[in-house]
Amino acid sequence: MSVHPAPSAAPFTNEPLLDTFGRVADDLRLSVTDRCNFRCTYCMPAEGLKWLPKDEILSFEELARLLRLFVRLGVRSVKVTGGEPTVRADLPSLVAMLREAAPGVDMSMTTNGVLLDRLARPLADSGLDRVTVSLDSLLRHRFEEMTRRDALDRVLAGIRAAEDAGLVPIKINCVVIGGTNEDEVVEFARWSREHGHAVRFIEYMPLDAEHAWERAKVVPSARILEAIDAVYPLVADGPDHEPATSYRFADGSAGGVGVIASVTEPFCDSCNRLRITAEGQLRACLFALDESDLRTPMRSGAVDEDLEELIRSNVWAKWSGHRINHPDFVQPERSMSAIGG
Ligand code: SAM
Ligand code: SF4
């Protein structure tokens, strides 16, 4: 059986971005760089990756143009990501341009947090609404082991700076890896109660650059919830237009937890996401094997209607879901940092 859906003509109408399975894509992840100042073991090799030359990265104007177009096509929320978005030079100016292109849209950023201590305020002033900060361990030595950077204190300071700057509600992303940080999930829940930031536990996905992912290292989200619920009873929260399933604490405490169970409980049926890589490739799925180049036509004089046609075709051809749990699964060539997670 082919892993690709049959190519099909997309209907060009004023409709939102629809695929053949009736899903509407209205959430865009915009990667602003492929570079990173961390080297998380589950994402990048210690020596980093071969970075894109500068002229291959979308310019501020190109990013703003694409965002304006996607908003016209129904996108309601945009997440600035990377690589590490905060290493893009003059990020606050870019965010200001994105805000101007998409005044009414929820705009957030996923970051490792290490530069937030000095960037949180300028980013908030430029119109960023909120941040999600990745934090895989609350123990200094383990944080260093997982990110290959001794930067826990700076990330915690970054989270405080984001709070002070009003980039709230802050969400925390924690990738749980069996045999590494699984024993910290209850401590993360305690930390969430203390600080009021919801922690989302992400299952380890086969998107690491070194292709070292092992199913045995995936910690099922159900097991994480069970461990937390035994100490801090949980109550399911309503759906919040996110792949994360969210819970609040039954005793009414601040904070909360969520799980992103991409491997053990895929949510492809309700996936509303699109991604644009730093060099302008549109991907309808994290695990997509096909992408649509938007940069080349943009640089060859394409008008918005030409781009719209490319975008609609790509979305229309989105497959039903990833095949991580199928024997014919093929890991995409791009790793998480090169896609824009
Ligand atoms: N550098 C930023 C950061 O780390 O938050 C943004 C980009 S990063 C690629 C986006 C998210 O992907 C992070 O929360 C990171 O933990 C997650 N991630 C990276 N590799 C992953 C993997 N193999 N499985 C699951 N999540 C992963
Ligand atoms: Fe960098 Fe984020 Fe990948 Fe870590 S997960 S190496 S911070 S891009």
C-alpha cells in the first residue's frame, strides 16, 4: 500500500483551508530559523546540523507576506518557532511586522527560553501574546545532559522574565524519555502548582536528526497521567483547540498538566496544523514526506493567487495521519528543528 494519498484537485473557492478528510487547517507554525543554541539529544547532534545559508532563509518581508496570506485563508493562530527562534537577529522587529500582518491573530512562540531574560520585554512590546518554553528537567545535571547546555538557571530566569513581561499564559513543554527524565513527572506537576504554568508532557517522536529514536523510550502519556493523578488528583479540562489533552488539579490549585500523545494516541483526525520551514517549504504534517516550495515562486514574482493555489493543493493532499505505528513508517529526512516544531 502506498503511504501517499492519491493526488487530487483542490477546490479553489473562498473556503477555509480544507483537506480531503474534511479537516480545516487554521493553525500555522512559522519557523524563523533552523539554527539553535542548544543541542537537545532527542533533536540535534552535539555538533549541530548543517545550517542553511542566510539567503535561503525567508526574509522578514517574505514571512510577513506569507502570514498575511495565510490569515486571509483562515489561519487563526500562529506560532513562531525554529530551530531556536530567539537566535534570529532582530526578532522583535520581525514580530512587530508579523503583528502588523496579522493584527487579530493569537501569536505565540516556542522557545528554549535561554534568551528570554533579555528578549521577553521587547517581544511583548512588539505584539507577541505568549510563550511556550521547553523545559525537560528541573535538575541541573539532567538538564545539561538532555540539552548539552548548563543553562537551567537561565531558562528559569527566562520564564520569570516572560511572566513579568505579560507573555502569559506560559506553557511548558517537557519531552519525556524513558530511562532519562520519566521519574520527574510528579515533580513537574508540583512545580506547576507552585508557579501556575501548565506543563505539557510530549511523547518522544521519531524526529531526531540522528535517527536514534526507539519505541522503548516512548513513555505513554497514560502512564504519566496515572503517576501524577495518584499524588495530585486531576480533572479533565475542556477541549482547547490544541493537540494536548489538558487537566487541572482537582483541589483547585494553580497550574495544570497536559499530554501530547502523538505516538500512543495519535490525534491526526483532528489535526489543524500547517508548518512553514525556515526556507519556505510548506508541510501539512510533521511527518510529511512531501512539501511545497513557497520561496522560489515568491522570489520569481508569484502573486498571492499563485501562492494560494500551491497552498490549497498542499493542504488538500494532506494524508489521513502519520504512520509511526505502521510497519511501513518512514522517518522524514528533516528533523524537528529543521521542520519547526
Ligand atoms: N527551540 C525551540 C524549543 O526547543 O522550544 C523551538 C523548536 S523545538 C524543535 C519545538 C519543540 O519540539 C520543543 O518543545 C522540543 O522539545 C520538541 N521536540 C524536539 N524534538 C523532539 C522529538 N524528537 N520528540 C518530541 N518532541 C521534540
Ligand atoms: Fe534546539 Fe529546540 Fe531542538 Fe532543543 S528542541 S535542539 S532547543 S530546536
